[in-house]
Amino acid sequence: RIDYATVSLGQLPRLMLQPKPDARPAEPEPDYEAIVAERRGQRERIIEHLARTLDIWAALAKGLGFELTYALQPILPWLGKTLSTEEVELLAAQDAAGGRWHRILRAALDPEHHDWYSTALAGLCARFGIPFVDLGRGMREDDRWLFIDRVHMNDAGQDTAARLVAQRCAA
């Protein structure tokens, strides 16, 4: 328990970061690689779900008269690009800090999964008459700093993605 009436503002960060004395011991870390490998066996379910969703969106676009384009988000591990100095430093800091989400992403976001997913999406989009662009393919040769972590882009990355979408829509 902390008596906040007697604590100075400078003491708060230290007090707030102290572990609780009655905290339970940490559970063992799951084997994320094994979980990801197991779930890869469910890929057909993913495609079936996407097919239903794209069918609905294609019908809405046709019925309401709007243009629909599917843009696959660029994911840093999928690009195979030469990382900028900033990207290398940020990924190293995130990996050193740990965290469940970063470990899951490292296990799940490999180039083989991207190749499968992008190909499957392109096929579905062709089936439903939806233009498709894999934004990551357009960023592979860009060695600038584009990402702040494995999935989120900085301003330059967002600008590049927007340019690629605009080019695809203009085609």
C-alpha cells in the first residue's frame, strides 16, 4: 500500500514500478513457435473466412457503386529489405525489452507465411474482381527508415504505402 499523500511526484515512478509483494510467480513461457506451427494447419479456415468477407465487400461495392481495392499491409519481416540503422536499433531494443507480443510476432511473421498469404489473397481478390496490391512487395528495395517496429510504419513508411495504393488505384 502506498500513502500517496506523503509521496512526492519524483518518487511516484519508482513506487509504481515496484513489484507487488504478493505477486504470483510468472507462468512458464509458451512455445510460440510450436503454437504458430500448429495454427498454420488452419490456413484453409483463414481463406474460407476471407472469401466470405471479400464476397460481401465486392457485393457492397457493386451495389453501392464504390471502388474497392485490397491493400495488404506491409510487415517488416515479410519485406526482406535491407534494414535501416534506425530499424535495426529499434528492433534490437524491442527484442531486448522482451514482451509476449514481440515474441509472438517473431514466431509468426516469416517470409514463407507472407508468400502463402499474399498469393492466397491475390487469388481471392481476382476471384471477386477486387484489385489487389501487396504493399510490402513495393517496399522491398527501399532501404530508408520506414518502420518503428515489425508492423507499424513511421511517416515515411505511411507515405510510401499511400503512394503505392494510389498507383494501384490509378492503374
